[in-house]
Amino acid sequence: VQMTQSPSYLAASPGESVSISCKASKSISNNLAWYQEKPGKANKLLIHSGSTLQSGTPSRFSGSGSGTDFTLTIRSLESEDFAVYYCQQYNEYPPLTFGSGTKLEIK
Amino acid sequence: EVQLVESGGGLVQPGRSMKLSCAASGFTFNNYDMAWVCQAPKKGLEWVATISYDGSSTYYRDSVKGRFTISRDNAKSTLYLQMDSLRSEDTATYYCARHRRMYTTDWFAYWGQGTLVTVSS
């Protein structure tokens, strides 16, 4: 299953809201996770099962979608949210597949 | 606190071998399926392999099948990746990751910070 993530780059200001799209090449039900990557830190699982927040994920993060179209939304951006985000499908394997990533930078 | 600490990376010549290790702590290692995920320089994440909690099942991406071997020592709470016949395109940071629990090859609940493997002459 190929995962197409967009945009690849996003610039926003603290306090704004942003959305990241992830599209699967075939239906993956709700078998999708979102991760955050920051320099010098271990990758962090944010959301699994399409919309279930992992314990410890702030409530300003939300995930939606099922089938082929998914969205990660971050409301009221905080400085710590500027990072790279990846989606990952686990409906079919091998292989488990990731999106190409979205770099969220401060405007 | 869950900790995954990779080691064993470095510079290796094409065609040679290298073995990565991942020391796990903070959880009952033999209750979880484990995986390796890699990231080439300035590229995205790519799943490499997964091993079941007891080592009885393994899964690989096509590009490493027959060259890489994932294994584990539950007594030592350590995950391994034996990489043979290395190619320049294997150059990447390799991350150890824990799946949700046993019998679940799905999302990666925890990640290590990675070890860099550079394949070059």
C-alpha cells in the first residue's frame, strides 16, 4: 500500500491551526498511525487507529478519516509542535509503509 | 520508562557485513513484537523488518530479504539486525522500534534514537 502525504512542507505561526493529508493507494480501513519526528529525540507515536490519541498526546492534536483519506490536524500550534510528521499504514504487510513526511516550520 | 538503545553502526565497505543491536529496558521484552525501521539521509522512514515476541515469525521488506536477518535474545532483552552483502543504498540511520504488543505487527509505540550505518568504500 503506497501512502501519499501532503504537503511536504508547511509554514505556520504559533496559535494557528494546520492540517496534513495522508492518502492510501487502497482502502486501509482505519489502520493508520501518525508520528512526530524531532532532532535529537526518539520518534513519538501521536495517534493510532486513525483517530485514537496515544496516551500523552496533547488534545490539540486530532486525527480523522478512514478508507483511503486521512488528516492530522493540529489546533493552536505551540512552539514544540514544529517538527516533521509521518503517517504509517498497518492494514497490509509486508511491507508496513510510511508517508513521505511533512515538515512543519515556524512562519 | 521504556528505553531502546541501538548500537553497532559505523562505516562499512560495500559487500561487507555489520550487526546492529538494540538494548531494551523498562518493559517485559518477551511480550512484544519488535522491528527495525531505517531512514536514509534526508529521506523518509522505511520499515525494514519485524520479529514476533518469541522469534518464531519474521517479516522483511523485499529489498533486504535474503541479506538481512532480524533476531532477538529475550534473556538479554536485546534485538539484533545482521546485515550482510551491504550496498550503498543501505546507508541510513537504523531505528529499533517496539510494536504495540505480541501478535501485533501494527504501529510503533516506542522508538530508539537510532544508529547510523554508512556503506562506502
